[in-house]
Amino acid sequence: MPLDGQASSTAVRIAGLNARYRHHGATAVLEHALRDREVGRVALVSSFGAESVVLLHLLSVISPHTPVLFIDTQMLFAETIAYQKTLAEKLYLTDIRRLSPDPAQVAMEDPDGTLHQFNTDACCALRKTEVLERALSGFDAWITGRKRYQSGTRAEVEFFEADRGARLKINPLAHWTRDDLQDYIINNRLPRHPLVAKGYPSIGCAPCTSAVKPGEDPRAGRWRGTEKTECGIHVVNGRMVRISAKEAR
């Protein structure tokens, strides 16, 4: 199918899915993503960050053998690495795939680990977005934890979105609020990321994440002091923002 025709077909499919599940909850959306043969091969992409435990717990109840893609940028907080191991054991997730950037490419592009200081887009592309793109090549859809309340750039997030080509992106928690998340975590007695108690409601790589003050946007601590709001793995307001290291330069 020509590219334009494929995009049009995917758009129609996504519009139908969003209309069908408009009044459904996260569990119904997640079950559909995992059980509908038309969706194809599905993986969940998780940062094992501040709110990740909710979606991971839902997955563990519905389908604990589903592949979970975890990108270790090699610049994560030590607490995130420890938290990932804790959740894997507690939730009995059996197929967590820890992905890392290509060592040779890192040695060439960021030999001293300072790329993030002068080109955050290139650093994200090298250590995260290109790693994810390679991993997703074997899947037809991927599940994310994006939610509308997180920031202005995510205010219109829907359950189903287009990714590259005919690939789908599913956001089961799109309409959840912060209170919904907190209630779920408390009611299910789920462990929190250790940095949450220290003022980190959104957690990425250590060099580019800071604590958030009361009243600030939950993602204010990500790339603080810059105009950057996304790492580049998502579509924002219908615009593809995932870029390669070459494009970032």
C-alpha cells in the first residue's frame, strides 16, 4: 500500500478504535491491545519511572508474559535500576528486555558523556530514541503510560495513536488523573519509585532531571531551563518528534 494510503488507512482505524473505546476504562483498552489479533505483536515500553508501576501492575494481571521494553540509557538514576529489579520480581513480569545504546556509537558520538550538556536532542536520540526504534521493529504496536494531565503537550492524548507506518501506539491511562494513580497504587499496595518521596514526580536520566517544587508542572524537572519537553519517542499534537541522532545534529 502506498505510504499516503497506509497513513490514511491507519488514521481511519485509529479513529474507529478511539470512538469504540471512548467510554471504556484502562483495563478494557489494555485487554484489547493484547488480545486483538488485528493489533498484532505488542510490547509495553516502560521507563520504570514515578508512575510506571500502575501500568506494569495492570499488565501483570492481564498478561505477565508480554514483552516489556526498558531502555537503560546508561545515565539513569541508580534508584531507577534498583526499582526495575524490584518490580520485575514483585509483579512476576517474565519478559523484561533491558535495552542499551550501541557501545560503538556511544564511543563515537558521546565518548566523554557530556553530549547532554550542549545537545539534549542528540543525546536523547543516541541513548533512547534510536534504541527504541530498533527494538520496536519487531512489533506492530506498543503500549505507553502517557496521560493527559502530565503536561500541556499531552493534553489531547487519546487511547490509540499512530506511530511510524501502520504501527499503533496505545495509551491505556490517557484519561487517568494523578488522584486515580495515587488511589490505584495505595489500594494495590504497590511500591513507589524511591525518588518520588524526594520531589521527583517525573523521572528520566539523572543529568537532565531535577526535583519539582510544589505547584509546578509535574514535568517541570525534565530538562529544566530549556524549551525541551519530550525526549523524542512520542508523537506530540499529531507531530512526529522521534528523531535520529543525525537529524538532531
